[in-house]
Amino acid sequence: MSGNENEVEDNEKTVQETELNEEITEQQETENIKELKIKLEKEKEKTAAQEKKIQYLLADFENLKKRTELDVQTKVDSIADNMILKFLSIYDDFVRAKDVLSKQNVNTDGLDAILKNMNSFLSEYGVKPIEALGEVFDPRLHEAISIKNDPALDDNTITAELRKGYILKDRIIRPSLVEISKKRIKEMN
């Protein structure tokens, strides 16, 4: 064999090796791409799972936030209710004092002014009296403590209000103590 023939043969071998190497490289690249695609899909699944966890955590956080706000508001309402109830006890004492003094023909102008201020205070904070006298008994608003036989009135008509009841915003903080009518009271034997 001559030098040229060896050279051609070497070139052919080199070309074949290069082509073989290129095929191997292409196969490796194809396999690498497949592996990368598989890894990418796994990472996408992990990411989706993490996003779902984050969404659940955000929802849990929002629920906790709402629950906490509700708990705080409930506590504030409870404290406000208790303060207003204590104030109403004092208010009731002033009303009774005014009634007693009025019956004794004593000047109650000072008490009237105080009661006017107290009424303004109650109104300012959303405290409203429950209307009872002549109304039909409602167990949510009224507490019946006596029954009066009165055939002229419908059953469960409120005939007397023994203690005024009050509503604070939309909550009943103190029901009215009332006397209700019955057309006929059943006698116990």
C-alpha cells in the first residue's frame, strides 16, 4: 500500500470514527434530553405540589386571621356588654330615685338632666331600649316573671314591664322583665 492509500484509508477511518462519534454523541444528547425532560417533569410536579401547599397555607392563614379577628371582636363585644350592663344598673337606680322623688313632689330637675345625659350616652353607643308594654311576648327579647289573668287581652300580651330591656347594636344585652296576660290561668289541683 502506498502512502496515499494509507492516507485515504486513515481518512476513511477517521471519517467513520467521526461519524460513529457523532452518532454516539447524538444518541447521548437524545438520552440526555430525555433525562432532562424527565427531570423537568419531576421538578414541575414538585413545584406544583409546593404551590398547592403554599395555597393551603395561605388559606389556613386567612382562616386563622378571620377567626382571630372574630375572637377579638367577640371579646370586645363581651367587655362592652358587661360595661353597659353595669352602667344600666346605675341608670336604673337613677330612674327609680327620680320616680320616688316625683311621687313625693320633690324637684327632680337635676336628676332629669343627669338622665338626659345618660340617655345621650346610651344612644351614642347604640344602646336601644326594647319596647315591651302592649307587645306580644317574645322569649328572645322578654323574660316573663309573672302571669296576669285578663280575658280582655290576647294570650302572651305584655301587661307590665318590671325592668327595661336593652339591645346593643344587634345583641340583646338585657331582656325585659315582664308580666304577660292569659285569658284563663289553669288552676293546679
